[in-house]
Amino acid sequence: MNTDLLIIGAGPFGLALAAQASHDLIEHLLVGKSMEFWRQNMPKGMFLRSACDWHLDPLNVHTIDSFLHSQGKTPREVEPLSLDFYLSYAEWFQQQKNIQPLRASTYLER
């Protein structure tokens, strides 16, 4: 499989980069399990230092505010942002942008 851009890691920055690459019509592959590091390594009950104005979308369309609006909620109801809330936002973002990471392969060829 050939691609112009290989994005390794489907965490926040990998998802954001995949969204930007799609917008810019750059052929790309995103490899990894979506938000896996966050799901497995962040402490349960953790709250983020970031507020609702920090989001994944480089185009400012599918923001945390947009996610909240789709749920009929306000930033005041969810700040500080919990880990569970952030993971649900990341999943929603991925669905909105139609981002489908590939599972990591054991072999890559340049």
C-alpha cells in the first residue's frame, strides 16, 4: 500500500493531522488504535488542564463546542474536562471527519 503521508499514532495530534490531510486532499494513512495511549495510561478520574476552547479540529468546525451543542450542553456543564468526556469528544470527532485508523502492521517498507 502506497501513500504520500504516513501518520503513526492515532492520538490527539494524529487525529488532527489526519483531519488536516483530508482537508488538503493529501493521500494519507493513519496507523494506530484511536486514543489508545489515553485510554490505557491516563489515570481514571483524571481532568484535563485544557478547557473547551482547546479541540482537535484544525478547521475549527468539529470543536468541543460543536460536540457540546450536539448534546445540548454548555462548557460550564463539562469544565473541567474529564478524561471520559475528552475520549467521547475524540470518538465523535473521528466519526465526523470519517477518520479510520489502520491497525499497526509489523512491517513497513520505505
